[in-house]
Amino acid sequence: MASTQSDQGARVLVASNRGPVSYEVQENGSLSAKRGGGGLVSGLSAIGSDADSLWVCSALSDGDREAVRRGIVGAGPEAPPQRGGGGRREGEQGVRMLDIPADVHADAYNGIANSALWFVHHMLYQTPLEPVFDAEFRRQWASYETYNRAFAEALAEEAGQGAAVVVQDYHLTLVPGMLRELRPDLRIGHFSHTPWAPPEYFRMLPDDIAEQVLRGMLGADRLGFLTRRWASAFEACAAQLVGGLGDTRIGVHGLGADADFLRKRSHEADVDERLAALRAEVGEGRRTIVRVDRTELSKNIVRGLLAYRQLLDDHPEWRERVVHVAFAYPSRQDLAVYREYTAEVQRVAEEINSVYGTPGWTPVVLHVKDDFARSLAAYRLADVALVNPIRDGMNLVAKEVPVVSDEGCVLVLSREAGAYEELGEDAIVVNPYDVVGTAAALHEALTLPVEERAARTKRLAAAATALPPAQWFLDQLHALDADQPS
Ligand code: G6P
């Protein structure tokens, strides 16, 4: 379909469900823009001039849809599309939002991506009741295809001749194959931010769907994963289901923490204020076990609380002397199972406080309102950081805490987090299901000699920042270039 091609289109394109900016309609009708954080956003800042780069994402809120309608982030009715992304140049540079019909998006995002693919990749289904791939799943799958096609078509329209396109994550697995058909001239990469399940688990998906996912991704020149473990699992799935990788190359890029940004941001006035407030909440002279998570089922927050309770039982000497500071920020609240999990976290925290608490000591300080400055304050305060996911693509909290920590912090880390591959040697490693073992690890962490704790934190910080976001992104682009026949 050479007719969609443009010589003036973008040179580097990123595609992801959630974009780098979101909009809100203000009372006076104006739109306010909020820039997101995260590795991908800072990584992209490395590619330079916005005029040559474009981020294609979904409109996720009413404000986003209004921004599309007004032609700020793509072509709305008032700004008819032009070749090479003309519709976006008037407003937000370098972003095009796709206003995908709400029901199609809900099926693709809540139904397929977050209720099926997320569970498969994290190996989170609980048999015997789940999963059930029924007619409703098939109906949602058709929406997932429609949603992926909308991205492929927008990218085909926006990309300049021979441009590099990097597609992100499990929401968009079909895009590389679809885009390859529309624009064979493009260099296409796909990056998975999640784990990848080995074939015996991945093959829970119906065969035809599993094959579509793999073939869709294998439409890319190059597939990126966060760790060797996830890359190998993908290779094994491809070998079993579709006869191997074909011409597609695999790369491992372990996204690291952004040291410069974090060190500067964590000493700004709002973080200092929150640190003072947290210190007051914890109480003078007490040790802290800190965790910061989005409340995703994979994060294992409830078992973390149970391990803390076990610590108080096994080592009563810690009562009154330690506080578990747990930040559990709500995520994906459209899904009942996430809402129930959020409620369970709150219930267990309250129970611990009512059973063990004393007039002067609240054993668990739980906060659920997302506040990045307060998260950084908690990192600075932490004596121990608990990162115990059942499974995680990487887990950036494990990498951020040692960078920000004021006085050194012991990392208790699940062996199922991608970060374990890089940080395992200097962390205290746990099996995330083993509550008694995790309690013992917390005790060990709290009693580690100060010098040992400082030395470990230093080594952890070095390992955690080995591949900063900008370099992580550039490495992928260079690898895409290198894969081209000259
Ligand atoms: C986690 C995963 C990413 C994923 C993101 C989507 O952070 O590690 O792989 O892209 O969730 O989050 P959202 O809030 O957009 O569903």
C-alpha cells in the first residue's frame, strides 16, 4: 500500500497504548496537558528533534478525545489529516492520539490485554477456575485486532520512507505483522515490558490465538525483552508453535533507572516536605520497611503484608521498633479482580494494625493515593525495600530505591522480578510465595550491619543505572539500524 507512504513523515516512531501526555478539560473549557513519567518518556527525549519523531498512542480520557477533536494530538474533524502527520504539527508536537471507539478499546485493553495476555505473561491464572476462553473472549479478540489495525494504519500513514518504528508491549502484538504488510520499507521493532511465559504456560491460549500473537510480533525485524529469561521463553514458544524465529532477531535491553533525574528530583522541596511528614507518621527512631507499587495482582502486596505480620510474630523484639510503609496505588480499576485485590490489601493492612497496633505505634502505614514526590521521600527514608512480585518484567522500584536512598537500604527482592538478573547478588533474595521465608529475609535485612548495607547499596545503585532510559532506547534504535542489509 505505497499510497499511504510519505517522504516527509516521521523518522522515528513509537507506538504504545498509553502515551506520554494526557489531557483534562478545565472548567473554562480549555485543555490542560499532563506529561507522564516513566522510562519510555525519558528514553524518547534522547532522540532529539520532535519534528522527526512521533509517538502514536490511544486517547484514554475525555480530555484526550477532546484534544483529538481539536486537532491538538492528531487529526480531529477541525484539522483534516495531512500526509506526514500534518494534523499534529499545530498542537502537541510529536504525539498522535488515536480516538478508538470506547467499546473497542475496552475489549482490547481490559478484555484481551489486561485480562488474558497480562495473566498469561505473568503466569497468574489460578486453575481450576481460570482461564476460560469462551465466545466472549473471541468477540473481544476481534476488537483487539481492530485496535491493533488502527495503530498499524496510523503508523503506516505517518512514517517516512525507511523509518524506524518501535512498538511497545502486549497491547500491540499484532502491529508489527500488520505494519510490515502495509509498509515493507520500514524497520520495525517490538519491545515487551512484561515477562514472557514458557511454552507450557503460554499454550494455555487457544492455538490459533497464540500463533497470531507470535506471528504478529515476528513481523518485526527485532524483538526486545527486559531479560534473557523472558527472551528465551519467547524463543521456546516460537520454536514450538510457529517453527522458530524466521528472520527476526532478539535483543535483551535491561531498562535501568535514570540516576540524574532521580537524584535531582528526590531533593526538591516537595519531597523534603513529604519526608518530614512521613517521619512524623512513622515515629522517632523507628526502622522502616518500604514498598511502592501499583496495585497489580502480580505485585504480591498481600503476601508482603503477611510476611511482615509473620516477622512481628517470629521476632516480637521488632514490635514498636519497625513500621511497614506500604504505598499501593490503584491501577486498572475497571476490572473487578483489581478492585477486589485493592480492597484485600486495605483489609489485611487494617487487620494487622488492629491486632498488633498500640496507642503509640501503627505497624502498617498504607497510602493509596498516587504521589510521586511521596514515593521518592519513602525511598529516601527506607531501611529495607520490599520488592516481592510473583512475577515482573523488570521492576523499576528495585532499581530506583538504591539510587535515591539517603543512608543505604537493604533490598529484599523476589527472584521472579526481572531485576533479579542484575541485582540478585547484592539483594536478599526471596521466593515470593514463601511468607515465612520472606519474614526471615526481612529480619536479616533489618539486622544487616551498617557498613555491609552501605556497600551493597552502592553496588546496587551502580548496577541499577547501568542502562539509563535514554541509552536503553538508543540501543534499540541502533540495533534496528545494524540489522539492515547494507
Ligand atoms: C506495567 C507493565 C507495562 C505496561 C503497563 C501498562 O507497568 O510493566 O508492561 O505497559 O503496566 O499500564 P497501564 O496503566 O497503561 O495499564
